Amino acid sequence: MDKMEKIISIVDYLTKSDVFKGLAEDQYDRIINLGVNKQLPPHHFLFHQSDPASQCYMVTQGQLKLTKLNENGKTVTIRYVGSGELTAAVAVIKNGVYPVTAESVQETKVVGWSQPTMMELMRRFPEIAINLLGVILSRIEDIQQRYLEICTEQVDQRIARSLLRLMRWKGNKNEKGVLIDIPLSRQSLADYSGTTLYTVSRTLSAWEKKGWVETGRERIIVTDPHALVAFAE
């Protein structure tokens, strides 16, 4: 991909981004010129929890996994970040520390903006600040929903909801059902569902016998989404 194709690709993601949408075409050139491009190999750390938050990032290819180490030393997956999504904006704007660790799930490309740059962009283009507020509120609602699930639901229901959430985010239909199109190990699903590897393995094996899912190496196909939805409810 030459430089012009790369710029066009980044503009495409910016226009679809919840944070940068709604701007004039020439304004995207300014945003791109102020950003720094990075390419990460699979399972590479972009930043670590508690490090000073120097930049926020938008994914333009691949995915990031955001994890948090709790007080008991257990790693919990907070969310996944895909193309067009921004991460660490709040931490950077308030000049704080990263609340999570960001790791590439596969080969991933990002664009980063520093704290002074983000402040300049929001002053120059107020739409960015308004859009960012909407994204923050949406993520707070998501965290509240997941907390409610942990407090009130059985663990196998949480696993079902995790699969459905990932399926809606990165699901691709094929002849067998809906493939969750990211590398997803059983341990990763356990971290995302707030449970253990043993519980996830036992649950997936039972669902595979029922014909609800099909699993492979870092791969899960939801073969009966309706059954999984009914179970999660």
C-alpha cells in the first residue's frame, strides 16, 4: 500500500469512527497529519496499566485486547477494540495513567495522538469533544451491564453473553453458522467472562455436544445463535 492509499484508508476509518465522524473532508487531513502511525505484531503491548498516558490510539487494522489486573492479581479482559475505535482518550485528556493494558490480538495498525494534540483537535473541532462524550457514556453503560451480569447471572449465562457480544461485534456468517472472526482462545474467553479456563472448557464442550458451537484452535463458531440467545436470557 503506497502513502496515498494509506491516507485514504485512514480517512475511511476516521469517517466511520464514533469519535471523528461528522467532520468536513479537509478536516480529516489535519487530523491525520497530527497523528503517528504504529504497526504491532500479534501479542505486542501498545501500553501497560498504570503507565503515564502519553497517547490515545485509533485502530485502523486488526484488534486490541484491553485487560486489567485486579487487586487479587487476576487478569480480566475489559473489552476488545476494533477498526475505527478509539482507546485511552480519557486517560490522555486528563493527563493521567492508562487504566488498562492494551495488547494486539493479531497484526494491528493504529494511529496515535498526544495529549496536547487531542486538546488542540477538540478546540478546533468541537464535534470531536461531543462525539467523545457520547462514546464515554456508551462505554459506561456497557461496563454497568457487565457488572450487573457478574452480580446476578450464572457463569454459563455470562459465557453465553460474552460469545454473543463478540459475535455481534466481529461475527462473520459462513456455512456452519457465525464465526467470531478474531483469534479467541478458551483462556481469552474465560478472562472476558470473568471465570476460569476449566469452566469455559467444560461449558463449551457441553454446548458443542448440543450443536450450539464449534470450537478449534483460537476459533469459535456459533452454530446455533438462537439457542445461545435463549440460554443467555
